[in-house]
Amino acid sequence: MPSHERVNKVSLDDLFPANSRLLLTGGGRDFLERLGVDAARQVILGVLSGENVRQQTEPLTRRRIAQLSGAMIALYKAGLEQVDQFGERLPEMALEQLTARKRDNASTWIANWAIGLTGKSVQNVLRSDVAARESYVADFDAAIRESARNCAEEFGYLDATLGFVRGQDGASVKFGWEDMLRLTTAIGSMTLTIRGSDKSMYGKLFERLVLGSVLTILGFDRVDHRSNTRVERVFWLSDARETREADATLLISPGKVVRFDIGFIGPGNSEISKDKLSRFAREIEIDSRPHSSKTIVLVDRLPATLRTTTLADQIDAEILQMSMKYWPKELANRLEARYGYRHELSSMPEHEVASYLESKLKTVAVQDFLAGVSLNQYVREAPSAYSAE
């Protein structure tokens, strides 16, 4: 079969492992299960204990980068097996994928990485100019070839093999300097992309995971508010009513409603905290009946000034800082003081709180809090650099 026919039938998307694609796009629940539910629980436990979410999610970022690095190696190995002169045809395959009419973030990212690009470099290097891509690819290809020659002269000829052994399958492919440089360049671009997107994505995902976990630990059941008929000890996430949005709505008992807004916001963004405080009216309608509600805003830290806390007092809202050690205990105290809702955590000695939270969290199906959530809505690097032709 002629090589060009083989190339036309195989795309970079085809070569990229399907299971690893879950780490790039798709459903939040699938993503979490692929990355590791237990690892996510450790992050949640850290945040419930007052630790910084950015510090806690760094191990997840490293895990994601490591798994995707393996996927890129698998892609390259499959390409060498299935596509004649794969290294030489790789830029062409990348451009074909970037100009395809149907593609998502994952397809765009994979193609960008193959030619050493990230979303940011498309904007800054190519200035999002589609016409400049062919010139860039020619320069990129020349740089790879020249670097391969330099490596051969300086380090010696690279004669490596790449293969995976599964059962009786011991097939391998030859791997030279050009292949090595193309692969490592792609992995480098992938690393930059993932680190650039993780800050935003993990912040949004763990807002749901932390909020859902703490309310479950406090004895409330998560429900679908569209079909829910219970009026006590339940909550739902990401409720939207008219122009108002709450990250969670909690029904303690008939007529007692608490709405939560959560954000991993530091003291340098105090205006965002004040904006959150003014979002919600004091009355909402549930089952066509008005209920008075209270807003609790969960933030990392607050500035030393009193402006934000003064505004909270004026609208009868409360602010809880997640930098407090074992802040769920303080949340339990506030629910008891305001609504008479008693939970064992409120009176628990502080030295017992850590083991209690860890034990309770093990029984929480945290992945369910991401059901129906798409990673695409949280990823900032969107495929805006190329348009279909």
C-alpha cells in the first residue's frame, strides 16, 4: 500500500491512546477516575485541613504530566509502526488535524505539541496567524534536523529501539536522534500546556469536590434539585436561578436555606469576595414557595482590612476562611448557632478532627460531584488559533 494512502487513513487522534484522552477532555468524573480518586481525596482532605489548594494539587499535576508523557511515547511508537516516514510526515499530519473542521481541545493540543507549540506560543509566536503556520513548520522541521545532526556529532549516533511487551508481543521500532528530539519537544510543549491549564481547571473542579465533600461529611445528602422532594438535610451543587448563581444550596429544614459560594481566592483579590457577597438575594423560591436564605462565602484568605467583613454584616452574609485549620468544624458551629443544626463535629476536640475527616472522607463518592461536568468548560486554552478551511 502506498505510504500516502496509509497516512491519509491515520491521524494523530487515531494514534493517541483513547484512555489517555480522558486526561485532556471529556467528563469530569472520567477524568478523576483516570487520574486517581484516592489521590483526589488526599487533596480534598488537605483543603479541609486548611492547606493551600495549589500546593495540594501539584502532585496531581505531576501525575497528569507523567501519564500524558507516556501517552505521547505510545503515540510516537504507534506512528512509527503505522505510518511510513512518520517523523517526516508528522508536521503535515499536525497541520491536517489543526485545520480539520471537527476538533476539540484535545485534538488541537495533540497537534500543537507535535510541532512544538502551546496555545500561548500560537498567540505569541504566530500571533494566531493561520498563514504563518507553514513557514513556522518549515523552520521547526529544519531546527529538528539540524539539532539531530549536532547531537550525532557531539554524542554519537543514536540507535535505540522502542517497544512495549504485552504477552507474546515483543514488537519494537527503531528510534534515532530526529525521533527522540521530536518526541521530547512534544512532551515539553505538553508539559507547558498542562501546567498552564491546570491552575484554572483544578481550582474549578476542586471547588465542587471540596464543597460537596464537606456538606456530605456534615450529614447532608446530595440530590438533583430538579426532581428533589425532600425539604431537609439535602443539598445540590451549581444551582442557577434567574440571574443568580450559587455553588451549592443547602436545605437544613423547611424554611431554612443556606447558599454557598466558594472560591480559592487570596487576599490580593478581595474585591472578588465582595462581589460574591452581593450576588444573592435574601429570598429564593423552592417548589414555588419563598424561603429566606443566608449566604456563606468560602475563600482562602481575607485581607487585613475590615471592608469585606463590614459588607458581609450589612447583607447578613458570612465569610469563612478555608486557611483556618479544620474550618469544617467552624462551619458546623455556625450552622448550629444560626439554625440549630447540631453535628458531632461542632463539639469535637480539635485533636480528633483530622482522623475524623479522613475517616468520613473515605466513604464519600467524591467522583459523583463531577458527574455531568465537562472539562472543556474549565480549560482556558481553547482551539482559537486555527480556523477550518
